[in-house]
Amino acid sequence: MSNVYRPLKATTYKKVEPPVSEEDVFWEKFVHSVALPQYGPVTHVAFSPVAPHRFAISSATRVHVFNPHTKELESTFSKFKDVAYSPHFREDGQLIAAGGEEPLVRMYQIKTKAQLRVFKGHTGAIRAVRFLPGKTSGLLSASDDGTVRNWDIQTQDCVTTLQGHQDYVRAVASVSPEIWISGSYDHTMKIWDSRTGSVQLSVDHGYPIEAIEVLGSGNIVITAGGPCIRVWDILKGGQELAYMGSHLKTVTSLAQDVEGGRLISGGLDHHLKIYSLTNFKVIHSETYPSPILSVGLSPAQDQVVVGMSTGSLSVKAKAEMRGQNAKKERKKEHRMTQSQRLSFLQVESTIAYQKVRTTKIDNYLRMFQFQEALDAAIAQGDRSTIAAFFEELLRQGAMTQALAGRNKTRLQPLLEFLIDAVNDLSYASTFLYVTETVVNMYGSIVGKSQVIDDLFARLKQRVDEEIQLHQMMVQLEGALEVL
């Protein structure tokens, strides 16, 4: 009975949701979502450590500070002459500093919005800025000139310059006022003793490092870059404790929830991943509409802010609890009762005995001839059937097998279909995924066939049109919210 083949159906049925985990319940509480369009990519997000935990972002030539409750813009710092990067609050929440494409670090007072200091000395863009903990006069900056500098905010003098990296330095953190950590595009994470200016430890991440997080007292350091995240034990001489490779593209940002024992990562693959700091396993995942450049979690654990390459800024706030039994009620909503399970099994059993008609596509699928099945589906031309077919390929993990190895004759109808269907809102996520896969697989053959080149150009034009339309809708939505 288990070998009875069930033909492909384009009709979608209501899914029975599986039991949800505690983490799913926790993240599903972030239901109040607000989109705040910006004029450029949102490169960094930072929360103030002091209540009410304002959050700052860097986008284009400005640093914006938002009210966490109303989501309204409270302050804008716009003296940057080029793109601004890496805003960071001091421990008392009264000062904020940021770098930028121009080799300057600017420091402002939150209350008066006045620019208090400008630190000069770097010769390249400054991508990471951090106030030193427990030392109100210290400020760190990391630059594309390959150096890390420590500034005295009282005198504006550069107290220490650390040299040792062979490429851009894009991440910096501190364990204490004297022990600093830097991450570079030379693939290394270095731990420095500022008292001697020497490297105490250096480890190879394997990819250009984009972000660093320090856990607890500084014994554990996490590096992110390329499609992976690595966890290092400093006390054991840089021993690798964990490797997390759940992202498909470069991991651009990290944030941690110390109280909840979670690590958050965002990447260019549009995914936000949440890991347990106990076993470093993925416990929750979310997908966003654009590549993620920055993430931030409020110290109060009630807001998640995500900045994207398209200028979109997503702010998700946690909903109020419905009572002490809210968690139990939420789980109950997603679980099947015993009678539902029996009914479900009965329906499955009945379907298995039904005599059904199969199509040409079904016959190919039964014989695992995925390429021939794809050709038959495209020849049929029905979008709902083709969408169901692609979803079946994803379920079986056979998408690559179906798309690979196509010559000009077999690739042409596939591209023509995607050009026609990629902007169909009913199946947008499925067709866009297939489009991205096809481009990644066959992008290298561009220039070898004029026909294929023209089809790729038309496909790119359709995708660009869709992106432009989406951006216009986001701007219109923002304008309507103001009204």
C-alpha cells in the first residue's frame, strides 16, 4: 500500500500544522511589523543599552535614531560627507559614535544632537566603531587601512594604533578596556593586548570576517563571514568549539540575546537564523524579501530590527501576552487532536486505494526522470501545475537534478517560461527561487549563444522591473503612513 504512486496535483490543501517548539512560540510573538524605507542600504543597527533602548541605524550619509515605542524618527546626524557606518552607543546611552567612507569617526551627544568630536588619523573607510566598556574615555575604530585605533574622547588623540592585518578590518570588539578583538578580510581574528600592542592570539576563520560577538566574560568569541559562523574558545588557545554553516551566502551581521541564550545572524541569502548558545544549533529561521546587511535585538527582548540592502528597514515588536496560559493556548492551536489524527489517517488510507489517472508528468516523476518531467510540465504551460511540480522537486531535493545539464534547445523554453511567469504574484516565491537557481547554474554560459544571451537579458529586465515596482510600493506605503 505504501508503494501506490500518487499523481501530482496542482490543487493546494489546507496543511495540518505540526506541534510548535517553545522558540517558535517566542518568535511568533513578534507580530507587530513596521517597514521604514530608507534612502540607501541599511548597513548597521545598534540598540542603546539604556532604557527605553532607542535604536540607531546607518543608511546612506546619515545616522538615524528611532523611538522604540512609536517607531518615529527622533534624531538624524547628517554631517557625514559620504556613506556612514557602524553607529554605537556608549554604556550610559548619552553619546553615539559612527564611522564612514570618509576616514573620520564622528561623536554626537544624543540629547542635544551636537557633534562633540571628530577623530582623524585613519586613511581608509571606517566600518566598525565601538566604545570601550567601563572606560568612558575610550573609543575603538577599525578601518579599511588595515589598522585598529583607540581614541581618547577627551583630547581627540589617537592613543594606540594596532597594525598586523593584511586587509580591510571590518569588525572590532573588546573583552576589557585592555584586551581588544579585531576581524579582517585577511580571514583572521586577532586578540590584542593594548598595553603592549602585541597580538596574543590569531585564528583563521577561512573567509573574510564581517562580524564578531564576544560571549560572557570574553572566553568565547564568535566570528562570521562567508557562509559560516565559527565559535572559538580563547582560554584553550583558540580551539574551535562549533561550526555553523546554515547560511547559503555571506553572513553579514550578528547579534546576541544574553538573557535568552540566543545568537542571531543575518545574511545575503535573505535569511535570519537564530541559534541556541547552549548547543549552537538553529532553533528558528525567518526569511526576508531582500539580502540582510544588519540585525539588532533590543536588550529588552521585545524588538528585532533588520536592515536590508534595498534600503528596507524592518522593525518587529513583541505582542503582549494574553495571560499565563498563552503559551499553552498557542501550542493547542497548532496540534491535532487524537480524533483529527485518526480522521487524517483514514483519508490517507482511502486515497491510497482510489484508482487515479496519471499524467505524463506523473509518469516521469515515478521513474525519477526529473529533467523529462520538467520538459513535459513546461510544454503543458499551466502555471499552477508547473508551480506544484517545482514544489515537488524542492520536497524531493531534486531541483538541481531537474535543471542541470540543459543544452541550448532545452534551456530556451525554460527561460521563456520564467520570463513570462516570474512576476506572477500567486507563485512569486517559487518562480523567483527557480530563476535564481537557473541564473547561478547557467550564468557562466553567457556570451556563447546570442539566443540565450537575449533571453537572460529579458529575464533580468523582468526581475529589475519587479524590484523597481516593489520599491515604488514601499515608498508609497511609507508616504501613506505619514498621511
